[in-house]
Amino acid sequence: MEEGTSKSPRHCCDTQPLPDDDPRWDVHQWDTREDCEVRQILDRVADKWSLLVIALLEQRSMRFTELRRAIDGVSQRMLTVTLRQLERDGLVLRTVHPVVPPRVDYELTPLGATLHETIRALVTWTEAHQSEIAAARAAYDARTQERAGAMGSV
């Protein structure tokens, strides 16, 4: 077996966390292969619908229709898929109540609640730096337009 080749297709990287300032910290710990579990989990929790569901469920348990009304633009199918994936990953608990008509509630699991803390930190960072990002975007767009104009006049 080649050096660096994983014995298991599910284990694609060293998952032992290292401090950011540790010289052994390697950006390649987030493997780009599709079968990498770390990548799959990051893709799932960084999805815009998942982020919104987790943020809403931090406040209280909610029914499907409440979630759908609260999340602007999400389709019924996409919300269903998102909730199933979050439930499969152990982040959301789905409770079916034996009543007529059936009632289903969704809530964060303790694991999902720990993720909300991380999401809140990301939102706080975004709010603190949104004007810098807007300025960078405007500068980029201006440079791109200048280049396009210069190419057109040649």
C-alpha cells in the first residue's frame, strides 16, 4: 500500500485536533475526496438550510410547518431532506406523537446544540466584518469591470 493511503475508505484524515498555531496543523486534514466523512459532515452542517434549521431549533422545538414558514425560500422537499440528514447525523431529534392528525416535532439533540454555539460564533464574525467584506467585493467588482473594459477596447 502506498504511503499516505488509507486502509479504510471511511477514514481519510487524522482527526486529532491540533491548535491553530501548531506547526503540524495541516489544511489537508479536510480531505477533498467525496468519501471523506469530515468533508461530508462539513458539507452538511455548512449547508444554508441546515444552518437555518439549527438556528431556529436552538430556540425551541418546532413542527415541520412552523419551520417551513420560518425559512424563507425553502421547498417542502428540501426541508424534508435537510431534516432527515440532520436526524441521521444525530443533530436533530424527530418525535412523532400518536394523535390524529399526526403531530411531528423537531428539536436539537445535545450534539446539535453544541453545533449551534459554533454557528453563533460564525454569525458573530460575519456581522463584525460585513462592511469589510462589502468593501472588498466592491473593489473586486470595480477591478473586474476595468479589466473587461480594457479587453474590449483592444
